[in-house]
Amino acid sequence: MALQCRLSGATFQSLKLATIPISSSSSRFIFRTLPKTLNLALFSRHSAPKAPPFSVLIRTLSAPAVAAAPAAETSDIKVVKPQWNAAIDFKWIRDNKEAVAVNIKNRNSNANLELVLQLYDKMLNLQKEVERLRGERNNVANKMKGKLEPAERQKLIEEGKNLKEALTTLEEDLVKLRDELQIEAQCIPNLTHPDVPIGWEDSSKLRNMVGSPRKFDFPVKDHLQLGKELDLFDFDAAAEVYSIEDSDQCLIGTAEIPVGGIHMDSIVAESALPLKYLAFSHCFRTEAGAAGTATRGLYRVHQFSKVEMFILCRQEESDMYHEELIKIEEDLFSSLGLHFKILDMATGDLGAPAYRKFDVEAWMPGLERYGEISSASNCTDYQSRRLGIRYRPSESPSTTSKKGKTNVAATKFVHTLNATACAVPRMLVCLLENFQQEDGSVSIPHPLRPFMGGVEAIYPKSR
Amino acid sequence: MALQCRLSGATFQSLKLATIPISSSSSRFIFRTLPKTLNLALFSRHSAPKAPPFSVLIRTLSAPAVAAAPAAETSDIKVVKPQWNAAIDFKWIRDNKEAVAVNIKNRNSNANLELVLQLYDKMLNLQKEVERLRGERNNVANKMKGKLEPAERQKLIEEGKNLKEALTTLEEDLVKLRDELQIEAQCIPNLTHPDVPIGWEDSSKLRNMVGSPRKFDFPVKDHLQLGKELDLFDFDAAAEVSGSKFYYLKNEAVMLEMALVNWTLTEVMKRGFTPLTTPEIVRSSVVEKCGFQPRGENTQVYSIEDSDQCLIGTAEIPVGGIHMDSIVAESALPLKYLAFSHCFRTEAGAAGTATRGLYRVHQFSKVEMFILCRQEESDMYHEELIKIEEDLFSSLGLHFKILDMATGDLGAPAYRKFDVEAWMPGLERYGEISSASNCTDYQSRRLGIRYRPSESPSTTSKKGKTNVAATKFVHTLNATACAVPRMLVCLLENFQQEDGSVSIPHPLRPFMGGVEAIYPKSR
């Protein structure tokens, strides 16, 4: 589960997870158990992080104050420990807080930047205080090494004991502060590519359109009717699926998750990049909260097969690979003869991890609208900071290293990208509805025929 | 879950399920919650229904006595209501009790036939009593219609009231008795084909052997080593992401899985099977009907939190459920399905060397054949299924033996079961890659799948005047067409070459874009 949260945080509708904070409630959420409604990125177009339809655990928070009397303050703070830490660059956030604030607003995120900065400050101060006390305790320890009068020694012992107690308390507070800071800071969404339009769905920009809607000279049937007539599928209602009982495991909603996990907590050689994976898996999604006409038939289901592209690359190259991914998608869908448009999604639709996201919407004549069949996201270092995936740049004489003398370059976080190569049910909708013939049959696109043993069309079965 | 149990009952190691009684404990089990070690048919060779490593709920039972004072007796019986009823032919069991007893013994089942017969008797008697009382109450009601003296009327009213109370109590008892009978009777295993050898694993009979072990003139590697050298799987990353016994397939192994599945689908479709992909999540009530409980310690089944659903361990389950509680036309039979799905199994309780690498995993892809047919035809379709398997595995060049499994290894649902064990040179032993079972009407009586024989002038019907024939239960059969991980083990280990490459069997090459072999990757 932690894995799932680390990667897909952003576009969850109703997340009860502190690690993935897309809820617009002003309360902060601390959670231990798994949440119910988890709508993963790909198929939640209406992923407005507005009102989470779930109940939350509210954490009692004392008003942030400078740590003067740490012991007293901490009793008010009840923080649930984050299960993992994102390697967040707090200093950078503080030094660029205006830009971060604007970004948070554009993304309609409910991250509390003020609180993060306050907690960060508090933490730095507390850290200094802890170090100061440690220094004093060392002094006392050193003094005790020499020859001393009994009275003097006793006094030092007292002092040492007091310092130790104070230190223990402060250190506990520091841990709690770090946890709280982590939880708040994880809410902060990724930065945004400068070309991304600001706003909501209707602000999304059309990148390009391929093909045009087919003109039918006979009544168009939707995929459900075709499926029924051609005896292609058999529906059954399924219920919600999330976590596995009595375990810390759950079903994946996209292969992005187990693929992202392959290099979790690792340092990869720069020469190994880019790592380009193509993963086939079944995906399970509750699709809770997704009601209305856009749930008919295969358009929104709980279980489906999907082929996903995933790239890990150097920071400087992610924009380039984002273009590469969307180009691959364009080629795939054109080859099948589909008519579609590619959208540069606006800030309000990005969700937390994506720096930039392109959606592909294909024309579905039976539904009489465009429907999302694919999505390509550049998550820059948002996921890698949470997954702990770094790379070590190759050494070179001109490399200036932080450590001065050695030539070992500091590690950097990889950038990750993911894109749908094929989401089967939506593709079935497209193929059936677009390639239906007047006689009720459906023509199979040429590139697929060899993979179907040469079958050229699906014909009504004689009964 | 019920569905899963209904179908795969038999070869479970330690079943706490009344419906699938392979545990040798002498206590009767009433269960609400799930039981522990459930090794599903295909991959549990050591399926000795010996000592169930689980705790049981013991039911208190009063000594069976003829129902003279029903009210007093029932207070001793604490019965959990079965969630569903199997259409068991009690009369037949009673009329053939010696044969049933022998069968129970041969199968090492812990079904309590004596108790079933006693309960059945009790129930019949109680039913008669209930009918008698109903008759009397009707009499009283009729008498009260006429003109009566007030005293007489009062007496009748009293009588009527007493009868009503007695009747209510008896009817409650009858319900409880029926429930208890159902639970006990569901334990009774399926009958056995006369040719099935009696005994345990070593009694299983060799039907035939195809091919012979390949002679290697170089050191043989096992599939794990081959996989590592050829960069075909990753168990380590999967252990971090998911846990042990999970894996990623990589590179040519992915192509090989898809080729195996596609080739198998193509081949078996030619024989008239309808291809399907199925839901991999099914209602646990359906799974529970089979006696699986997701909540047991060693259950084979993964349950979904906060829901009544579970993950399937085999496509047999969602396929069996297609025609649940239905009557199919005889003309529609046989229904032959070919289902591709992922399967999920906890493999709890399966320890030891036979768990290495791909041999025992929590998630895998499988193509399953499932047939529903008329009663007279199941033996014939069983032969057809094993023949298909033989053809498939021979085509791939595998060396294997086909075993007619002995009674102790059948489990509850199978009337007869053939296992295919292929030679795995890396493991230096034969390993099960497939299983074909004829479950006759065991599953259909639980799933409620019937067919209506076609009408004909010569059809004698129970109802005399009408021509509508009584329904019969279908017979169901299931067989593995391709269980991917075990096939990968076989292909890799058998077709490895001295230079470290692995040769792809010819039938699969077109499905892999013509690739002829898997070569070590240059690093």
C-alpha cells in the first residue's frame, strides 16, 4: 500500500492517507488503515480534489508556536507516524515559497504551505536546541573526567541527569515534529511545466488531433449493444476491491505501481538510464464515486488488462521522454485507425505527482463523445523522492563534488514517467463502435489481424 | 468462495469445511469462519487428508433419539445455518448406504454417514409428525365452523392453541434438523469411478507415459539459474514490493507466457471450446458455499478487506458460476469453455523444497477447460480432456506421465482425476503441470445447475399427463490446459542448451514473432 501511495498520490479522490493528501478538507488527515475510495489517475477525469466523500481521522493540533517550552507543547500534538519518508527538499521550498504557493493554488491542492514552513522552522530551531544541549552534556561529561571535589562531582552528576532528561524529551519532540512536517509536506504537489495551462478541464489545451469522426450512413450502435449482438461479453457486477484482508497488501490499479517499486530505495548507475519498461498486468479499481453515464458497459469497470510504459531517466531528459511517450501513443492509436485528440491537461487536472500530463481522448461514436483512452505523465522527481530512487552521475574531472576532495558525485533523484500503451476495455469500446458495419459485423483493424489468427471481422453468430 | 469450494473441493489437504470433508478428525465441524490449510487441487500433490492443523468448532449434539418430545431435544442442538443448500439425494444415500460407506472410507473422508442417516430418519419422522399435527389443526378449524356449545367451542379453541404452539415448535425443530442434516451430508464425498485405484499417492496408476527424460551431456541448470542468467525473472524486487513467492517476468519470459497462452487458446478453440476471460474477484458468499473461509489461518484464498469478495484460485470458479441456479436446455449441452485468468493462491501450509522459484507462487496465469454435459457423457468428455492435454504437451516436446489418481488423492468433488506430471530435469523429478477431473454432479448439486432433457413421445414423466421431463443435474469437468509458471519451468529446464541458451518449441515460435531461442544477454 505504501508503494501505491508513493506513486499515485495525486489523483485520489477520496484519500484517507496522510501520504497522499488530495482532500480539500481543511483538517489534516492522519491515517493508519487503508482507505476505500481510491481512484487512480488514469480513469478519473473528474478528479477534482474537492470534497472527499469519506470520513477522516482528525488530528488534534495545537496552534503552532515557537518551541520555547517543548515539553508542554508536545502533549497537544497527536501525530501518526508516516510509514515512509519522502526526500523532500525543504530548504528549496522555503527559498522558493512564493512560486510554491502559486503552484499549490493553481493545482487546487490543499497543501498547507504556511504550516510546512512553520514546522520546518520549528524543526530547525529544535534541532539547534538539541545540538546545544548535547554540547552541554558533553561538556559535563568531559568535566567529570578530571579530579573533582565530591560536592562538585555531585553537582555535575545532577546537571548531567537534568540535561539527559531534557535531551530525551527534546529528541522525542524532534521526532514528532519531523513526522508532522513529513506528513504536511508530502501534501505539496509537484511543480508544473511552464507551458501547462492554468485552470480546470476546459482550460486544457489541444495539442493536436488525428483523423476525424467517421461518418455513418446507418444507425450507430454502442459497444454494449454490439457486444450483446455479437455475443462478445457477459457483464456481472463486481464490488469494491482494495486491500487484502489480514495483510498489508492490496491489488494494483495500474502496473505503474509494481514497476515503480522495482528500483525502490536504490541507486542506479547513470549509465543504466534510461530504464524503459513495458508492463502488462490486470488492474483493479473500485471506481467509487464515479457515477453517471460515463460508467456504462466497458467504459468504467473494476478489473481490466493494461499495457503500461514506464521510464526512469536523468533529470535533464524527462521532457524529451515525455514527448517520446506521447509520440508512441499517437503512433499506436493512429495505426489502429482511431480518431483522437491529445490534450495538455490544465493544472487543476494534474493531480499531485504530474509535472505535466497529456491525455488522449478517442472518438466513441456509440457514446457520441470523446473518451479518455490513455494518459502520459511526467512525474519528474515526485515519485522518485518517495520511492527513494537515485542515480549516481558518472564521475568526470570537471565534476565539482560537495565533498571537495573525492570525485564521487552526489546522487540525484531520477525522473519517472508513465504512459498507457493500451487499456483494453476502452480500446474495445473504440474498436467495436468505430469499426461497426451496416450488417452488424465489426471489422478488425489490419495490424491486429495476424494476432487473431487472420480473423478479419467479427460476425453475428447464427443461433 | 462457495463457488471455489464447490468446484475444487476434492484435493484439499486440511479442510474444515463441512462441504469438503478432507480432514481425518473425528469431530464434526460446524463452521462459520474459515479454515486453514486449503491446498487447491492442481498444486497439492501431498494432499493427504490426515491431521488438519487447525482448531475446530465442536458442535454439541444430543444423542439421536426418535422424535418423541421434540421440544426438549432441540435445546441441545446448536447448529449454524448453512448459507446454501446442496441438492443431495438422501433417499439414494440411504438405499445405497453400504456402497456410500465404503466410498467414504476409501476416500479417507471424515463424513459421518451414520449421523446423516439418523438425522434423515429423524427428519422424515418429524415431517410426518408435523403433517399429522397440521391435519389435526385443520380438523379443529373445520369443527369450529359449525354451530357449537360455548363450552365446546372454548375447548376447541384451547386445543387449537395448543396444536398451534406444538406445531410452531416442531416446525422450528424441523428447520434446525434440515440445516444439521445439510451440513453433515455436504461432507459426503462424490462417488468413485470403478476403475480408480484404492489407496494413496503411491497407489495412483500410470495410464501412460509420453516421451522419455532427455539425456544431457552437460551440467543441467534449474529454472532459477537459467532465469537469472537469461534475465527472465526477478524474485528479489517482487519480494520487496509484494512479498515472497511473487515475481516479475522479464524479456523473453513475458513473450513466452503470452505465446503459451495464445497458442493454447488457439489450439483448444479448434476443438470447439468457447474462449472466456473471467472476473478474478468473486463473491465470498459463493466461495463460502464451497466451504472456503477467507478468514482461516491457512486458507488458500485471499479475501478482499471490508467486502464479501475473494480472489479466485482458478478460473474453474467464475466459470462454474456462469450457470449457477439455472436450467439449461439439453440441446445447449455440452457447454465447453476455455477460460484464461490470473489465479491467486496463498499456498499456506505448503513448505519444503517443492516451493522453489516458479514451482509454487502466489499469482500465476492459467488457461482452464471446463465442460458442462449430460450425465451419460461425462466419462467420454473426461477422456476427451485428457487427450487434449496429452496433445498439447506432446506438441511442445515435453516428457510426461499421466496418472489415474487413487481414491485418497481425489478430494471430495472428483469422481475420477487424471494428473499430468512432467519431467523437470532441474528439479530432478516429475512435477504436476495439469489435472483433469470429472466431478459428475457433485458441483452441479451445489451450484444448482440443471438441464431439461428434450421432450419426446416416449418420455415418461413423473407428472403423468404433461410431457415436461424432470430436470437432471449436469455433470461438470475441469482440466488445466496451461498453467504458465509450471510450463515455464518445464520449457526452460528441458530445452536448455550447453551454451546457456534455451530453445523455443516450434509451435510457440509464431506466437513469439519467430524468435527461436532465448540467448544470454551481453552485459
